[in-house]
Amino acid sequence: MSSLTTNVIGDAVRYVIGIDGGTESIRARVFDLTGRCRGSASQPYTTRLGPGARAEQNPEHWWDALGVAVRGAVANAGISANAVDAISLATTCCTVVVLDADGCALRPAILWMDVRAEVEAGDVLATGDPALNVNGAGRGPVSAEWMVPKAMWIARHEPDIYAQATTICEYQDFMNLRLTGRCCASLNNVSIRWHYSLLHGGYPKGLLAELEFDSLLGKWPAEVLAPGEVIGELTSDAADHLGLSRTTKVVQGGADALIGMIGIGVAAPGQLALITGSSHLMFGVSSSPVSVEGLWGTYAGAVYPGRHIIEGGQTSTGSIVNWLRRITGGQLDFAALNADAMQLEPGCDGLLVLDHFQGNRTPHVDALSRGAFVGLTLGHGMPHLFRATIEGICFGSRAIFERMAEAGFTASEITIGGGATASDLWLQLHADIAGLPVSVPEATEAPSLGAAVLAAMGAGHFANIDDGIAAMVRPGRRIEPRPRERAIYDELYERYKKLYPALRPFNRPAAVADCRPATNAAEPPLNFPS
């Protein structure tokens, strides 16, 4: 809707900033209204790891880093602060923050990857409450990463802090509160990880009553805003901190991976997003609710009004490739390996890989499952190991796609974002093994571009998210499955499916469970220097 053109500090061009608050750093990117990134900057922050699978961060470090990143991005874009109409954030999901009445953190934030609340997650699942239907058809899993188990852990192990808490929220909510003075949650986050349901009354009151944890309702933000809704304008302090105009709008965002769906243009029913990195996340868009045991969702309206999202995930994918690099002394030349592996026939001369190196998130929901190379011979070399690993990961993805089909969601194509887009081999194998076309958008910064689309919508440049995608997200390459290779992989996939049940008994000795660290020991929170 806006198409003014002039630039470099006398600009009539309008801009938005998409902010990606990740695990290790925060990145701000300045976009114009065609989706071109004009400048970016990032700032790291620290994570404290502790016993019992603990991981914590200081929320003040996020705030400090945000100011550095936004100022740097605007400077690198060569634009004036007054040219920025709006900002929006996509952040890690289920990074839980506990605030006092002044909006100050009472303890370090419990990072998304922190799984100390395993016992509490089991308690949530044991209720059998209808709120669990947004998760695995009501039969699990319930993750220790999620909001309710973490809040329960705080109440049980840090009762004084819980009693002092006025607000228990997420990274996203804390930052928006600090930016605008308004306390609200994102419909995106609460739908996917708080058992919130637009279709069944919002917050899970029945679940909390069953847990005798009703007090949590009074500590959650009373307002829930959908992605793209305007939260407010920057406060004077926030405007000074970011170096932006006081009239800059702050627009609701959400969880990084799901806002990344917007950034790669996955919005229509039947489309499937595959977000790749150290792990894989899959999100399917459906016009109606679909649910099946072993997958998460569907989430009503969590990204797009009137549409539903079904979710699957693989715990270790790119991290397995990095493991190969590490155990070989860090000397792998991935470009050369890709070229050599491309020359191999499907199946790597009888070598199969089970991709459960850190358990299986979906569809088996088995934290104790382990990875395996099956069929090794003295004739196999590193290209075989490399290609077989990627084939195994792609087989694992296909297993999730097939479980989605059981729920009633069938994809017409796969749109891939993230690290795998740098590998032609990986993209082609996903197409061949899934038997679906793979598309790769032009832009690679999916979460920040998705947040920028929301910011532009909130600023009034687009009527809805779909219009924003049409203007700001551009398609790139398209990879078709090869008929010969697809037929071979169909046969190999049948062999792959036999690996998990065959190897499962070997991952069940008591020693495996006994050696896991305790996650509920009453230990003091990790403290950060001011």
C-alpha cells in the first residue's frame, strides 16, 4: 500500500524492523516493504548451564542486547530513525520469565531447552484433561519445556519467588512489556505451549484446577493478542534505548519457528513448512482441526486467523552432521563431501542410519531411543556416512509427514527454510524421499522477515498477513522428486521403518534410566552478575 521511493537519510521510503530473539543472540533486521533487508546487526548474550538439564538467562541481557542490535541495524541500513514505522519480535518459545509488580525479573529466565520440570510434565499429562487435546490427540507428549510444568516447578521449589510473582510470562511478553508498558501474551505462544485454545475458552482453567494450580491464572497476562495486532507505541525510555521515534509501533509477534512460517511464505492450507537447523521442525497448515497421537496440535489461529497448525519435529538433524565433523577432528569439507555424496547411489551400498541421536520427538515420542549406523562395511567411506546420515534424517521427516497424513493433513509440497537450504544434496533427498516438490524462498532470514511482515501489517501497510507475504516474501528455487530415485527410496524406507522397533529393546536397560541426571533437586537458581 506504500510505495514511496527516496533514501539515505532523506528517505520517504518506509521501513519496519523484524527482531529475532534466539538462544544465543538477538538480531535486528531493517526491511523495506518489498521484503529487502537493508541493514542488520546482532548482539550475543550468555546462557548459564547447570545441573539437572538447567539453562537460564538474564532478561536484562536481552534488553541491553536489543538496544545494541536495533541501533546497529538502523545505522547499517543508512536510514533515519523516523523512517521506521513499526517493529515486531520473534523469540524463543517457552523461555519463562517471573516478574514482580514493577516488571522486574525475580529470578533468571528458565530457557526453552531447560527440562528440569520432567516430574511436573508427567503430572500435567496424568490429568487427562481435555486441554491436552491441543497436544498429541490428548495422549501426549507433554514436554518439560512448556509453560505449565515450568511454572509448577517454580511454585514447588521456589515458593517464595512464586508468591512474589505478579506476572509469569515468556521472553516475548517481557520484551513487549518493556517496550510499551502493556502486559499481554501472544496468541501464538499460548496456543502452542500453554494449552490455550481459541475453540475452547482460552486459558486451560480446567487443567489448572485439576492440578490444584488455579493461582497461575492470576499471574498470566490477562490480555492475549494475535500476531499482527498492535500492542502500542514505544515508551519514551524504550524509544531512547532503541534510538527510534516515540511513535514507532510495537506489533505482536510470536515463537521464532512459527513466525518463520510467515517468512518463508507458508500460509495456505495444504502447505508444509520444514524449518531446518540443528533440529527439524515441521508445521502444516490446515483449514480444519486435525490431531493424532505422536504429533502436536492442531493450534487454532496460532499464526493465521481461521487456520490450524499441526506440528512435528526431529530432535537431532543438523546436529548429527556436526557430530560427524567433530568426531573426525573438525576437518570435514562439506562442499567436497556434498559433491562426493551426490555421486553415490541411493542407499549408500547397504548403509542405513536411524536418526534418533537424541531420542525421537515425533512420531514415536521416545526420549530413550538412540541413533544407529546399520550395515557398515570396510568398503564404506566418509561420503557414505555423510549421505546415509542425510538419508536417515529425510526418512525420519517422511515418517512425520505420514503421521500427519493419518491425522488428515496431506501436504502438496514442502517449503524449506534454514541451514539445509545451503545443501543441494539435502534438498534433493528431501524431495526424493518424501515424494514431494521442495521449494526454497529467496530470503533466508525467516523469523525476522516473518516478524517484519507482521510489523508492516500492524503499521497499516497491509490488510492481513497474506497480503504482507505476497508483497514481502519471494519464491526462489523449486526441486522436483526424481522418479527413479523416489522408487528406490520407497523400498529403502520400508527397511528404515523396521530399525526403530528392532533396536528399541537395546535402549531399555535400567542403567540407561539410572544414569540420567536428576531434574528436580532443590538447588538455588543460577545467578548472573548485574
